[in-house]
Amino acid sequence: MVPKVLIVDDDQSWLTLVHKELENYSNDFTVRTTDSGERALDMLKQEHIVLVVADLRMPGMDGFDLLSRILDNYPDIPVIIMTAYDRPKTKDVVFRSGAVGYMTKPFAPELLAGEINKMLRKKAEGGNLHNVSLETFLQLVEMEQQTCTLQVINKVGNTAGVLFFRNGDIVNARIAGRQGKSAAYEILSWSSVSVSIENACVFEEKLIEGDLQAILLDAMRSKDENEEANQTTADEHEIVLDEPLNNKEAESSAAVDRQQATEGENSGQSTQETEPEEALSTVEAIRRRLAKALENYGGVKDIYTDDAWGQMMAQTASVGEVFGLGQLNVIYASKGEDGQYLILPEDGTTVVLIGSDAPRDRIIGAVS
């Protein structure tokens, strides 16, 4: 979804001309136009506009009034003011009123395009992520206590919204003219998204009650309901478990390990020398690590490979790169009473299913 820019000017002939000229930049942004401030506000209520360029002198609502209304209701949308009546101190007054740019008419369309692109680059200064798991990314924002504004593009419905974070806490959300918790729920329920990151937040006060985890849970319920209504298969994202690893299997495997270790000592060689871990299957290698670290696998229910987690692993790794978290070693995921999972980027994707009372930190240390 290409960023949408709104240009407001009462000169309809000029609007038509500049709209035609800016079509040459359609790969960078699209242009919407209107000839009055009142209609501009109506459009902001209905569409996801990321930048406004407004003339200073217009009948009815002039540029100053429009700027003030946008700052009150859409403070994340930057405004560039343009005028053909440049006077001493006009530029200073415009900037003190909250505009981010000032242009004196006449100017070439290429100059306007340059200013627009400069503002759009600033709004994505923190980078762009495509096809990400929004839930996973937001948990990292919370963990790293980031202050940022996220432009979220919903690829399925070709819609967009904005999430606002201060010190890792979600403070507001917006979809067109709608703000608050309902907008947050809708954005967080989107399945296929791209995200542009701005390293700033215009909201100082928290306008959404509740913490991020509670809001995410509610949004995920809404997401599941939407997927069911659209007859999509949630099974694509669920895990199909093999038969659980029972105690007899654990004891048998541990006995084999002890026998091999004894044979290795008698022959003057270690078990690892007689059969290197690299020669084993990934699942068997992890079982051996756990057998050495824990008695009877200590709460491990199952170990198996499942490539269904692969996309999430790749997305989490890319998000980790954005925040400089280093190489991804293991992901911990909890589905409540349904189970807890350690997902490892080994041999495709390896999953360790553990019980709720398992010594999670010790298991992570053994397998990662």
C-alpha cells in the first residue's frame, strides 16, 4: 500500500496540474486533492492519510485553522504549509503553529515531491518490516521499552492504521478518524501486515486502558473469530503433535546413554568420540543433551520437528536484527493449558513441548 498524501488548495486549476505532475511519483506516494479545509477533514475521517500539504489562504477554513484541527485530532499526521503571500515572520509563525514544512509559491512540482519524500522517509526512519508477525514484533517493542509510532498496513483488506508506543506501553491507536482501544483491536487482528517504524510518539498520555498482553489476547480472540467467519483454516498455524514421550521411553533412552558412556570409558574413548552429536538426528541430539542435564527429561513431554513454525522463526529473527538483539537461539511460546513450546532453529525447526511445571530456564540452557 503506497503512502497517501492529501493536498488542499482552493485553486482547482493548480490542484489539477500538480496532481497530474505528481503522478510521476506514484511508486513513492499517491495524491488525493480537495479544495477546502472542511472537505479535507472529512477525508481524514475516512482515509489513511499520512501527510497533508495545505495552502495558507483559503476561504472558510484557512490553512492555520486546518493545521490546528489536524494537530488536535491527528497529531501524528505532519502538515506542510504553502503560500503565495510570503510576508516577514510568516514562516516563523507557521512553524510555531506546528507545521513541519513551509513552501513559497510558485514552485516546481519536483520540489514539492522532494519535500513529500523527505517527510515520508522521516516517518519510516526506524525501518520497514514486511510480512511480519505483528504480535511477535509488538512483544519485542514492549520488552525493549521502545517509544515509537508504527504505521501498519493490512495487506488483506488494503487498509491501514497507526499504533503509538511510549516506553514499550501502547498508549493509543488510530484507523482514519477512529482512535482508542477499538482501533487497536482491529489493527492487532490483522493477519498479513507490513510495518513502518517512526522513532517517536506524539502522545504523552496513555489513552488506552490495559496492558499490551491483555489487549493482544483480546485481539487474538477477535482474529480467530474473523478467520472462522471467513472460512480460513486456522489448522495451517497449529501444531500437530506426535505421541508424547512417556517415562518408559525416557528411561530407555537414558539407559542407552549410560551404556554407551560405559562402553566409551572401557574402550578409552568418550561417547561423543564414538558417535558425534552431529551424526545424530536433531531430535535425538536434543534428547541426549536433556538426558545429561535433567533426570528423566524433567517435564519434557515431546521433541519433534515441525516446519510450520519456520515462518515465525524467520520473522522473529528479522525483528531481532532491527533491535540489535543478536542471533536467534530459541523462542518460548505459551498456549496456556494447551502447552508451552521451545522452538529451535535447528535442522529446519525443532520443537520441545514442556509441561507448565517444567524447569524452563534449565531446559532452555540445555537445548540452546
